[in-house]
Amino acid sequence: MKASVTNRGAVLLGKNVVCDAFEENKPLRVVTHAHADHMMGLQRSLKTSEKVLMTKATKDMIDVMRSPLFLMGGPVQTLDYGKTIQYEEERITFFKADHILGAAQVLVEDPEGKRIVFTGDFRIQDTPVLYSDILVIEATYGSPYCRRSFGIDVKNSLISMVEKGLKHGTVYVFGYHGKLQEIMQILHKANVKAPFIAPEKVFQVSKVCERHGMNLGRLMLSMEREARELLERNSPCIAFYHMESLKKVGLDSFRICVSGWEFDSAIRQTGDKEYIVALSDHSDFNGLLEYVRRSKPEFVITDNFRVSNAEPLAREIRRRYGIPAVALPKR
Ligand SMILES: [Zn+2]
């Protein structure tokens, strides 16, 4: 087989490329983006691969999310979208994936002219669909229960929810790296006037996003005096925290969690002053199928390592399009 997903979550493409987890005897390791479930075994890959490929933005993200020492000394090579590198008889090209800053889809063209594509994580809206012969596709929302009907309203709902919260004082927004910065951009663009505050890691990731062209507005570090005072007095401002701080900060304040795992409505109330907003950086079930339809593959592998929705997605691809499809690894 020209592609596979191993029991350790490594996505194998062609002869030489492994994406998003460690695999022995593959000279080229690709990191599609800086989320933890796509950086597995990276230290081992840095020691044993000939090259570790990622976009410049992904490298910058890893430098701040881990440490600048993390990648140092490894054979890291950054590759821009649309640029091709040749390795032996294969050609490797990255294309944009609309997910978080720096996210890439990977195309491997083999000597027989087969196009082997891995989407990585993506949202269909702003992701170019690549023609493929063999397609490996993410399956986070690969179940028919994962369909969103509300689309564009989410952004407006988020903005009005934040504005409502600011009337009570500080609004805490919880999300993952990349998503938090997307929210800052949405609020900044909507002219929401309250100061933005973030702890150090979120702040540093935001600076990387700004360096790569995102427009986030003015952001204060949470340990600065001015920011500390705003938070202590529960003054109107917006504090952006990683999901892991959910149970640690802003417990008595107005809180908004941003999560993709919501399908019935754009907003759901979960407490007295607590809401979930359904802003996702992944395609829903329909978006995944749309990618497959437009990509026109002859064979599809759904990523069954990172989530458990790969089987129903493979089944629907076979049923709807008559394209052979398997969920890998087998569970
Ligand atoms: Zn991701």
C-alpha cells in the first residue's frame, strides 16, 4: 500500500514520508501543525530522520509552545506552501490547511505519477481541495451525528456573547492554542473595545500569529500590573486562557468555552454565567465528505488513530461515492 496509518498514529505516505508521529526507517518526518496529537515522537524523529519538515509558522509555534531548544540541533527544514522538495524519486509539496496558523496538507507524488495526499486537520471553508489518487483524511467529526447547521452565525454569536459578558465585568475565554488567537482576531475585527489579556504562553503564541500576518489587537500579559489590577477588580476586559486552566481561573466571572464538539446550536448555556460557543477548526461530517467528493481519489484512508469517528466516515464514503475506503489503524 502506498499509504497507511500505523498503530502509533504515524501517517505513512509513499516510500519516504511519515507525518505526525514517529516511524522507523522513514527519512522524512513531516509535522502538519503544532497540535500535540500531531507532534508525537518528534524527539525521536529529530534524532533519526534525515529531515523534519514543517512550515515556518509551525516551527515558530513549536518554539514558543515547547521551547526554542526543542527543535534545535535537529535536521529541521521549513517549507512554504506550494514549494516542492524532491527526495529520491518522490516530490513533496505542502498546501495550506485552514486549521491553525501554519497548518499544512501534504502531497507526495511518486515515480508512477500517483498523488498521495494527507489533509492533516482542516476546515473545508478555506482549505484548497487537492486532487488525489490516494487520500488520507482526518476524521475528527466523521460521524453523521457531527453535522453543524449554524455555520457563519457562530462568529456573531461569539461577539454578542462577549459583549453581553463585558457588562458584568471580566470575560474569560477558554480554548486551545491557535483557536484563541482566531477569537482575538474575530473580536478585534468586530471592534470590541475591551483590553485583551493573556498569560505568558498564550501571549507568546499570539505574538507568533501576529508575526505571520494575523491581526489581534493590543494584548497585555496577565502578570503586568495594569492587567493584574483589571482582573482583580473584575473590570471589563477579556482574558484568554488555555483550556487546561478551565478549572483554575475566573471561576466566579463570566466564562466562555470554545469547543467544536457542539452540533445543535451555536451557543449553549452550561452554568449561571457560563457558555459554550461552537467555534470549530475542523470540518464537520458534511465538510469531510465534500473534500472526498472534490478530491476524486480512487482509495481513501480515514485516520482512526486520533478520534473514534473514522469507521462511520469510511462507511459513508463507500456508500455514497462507491470509493473503497478503510479506517486505519484497525481497532
Ligand atoms: Zn489540530
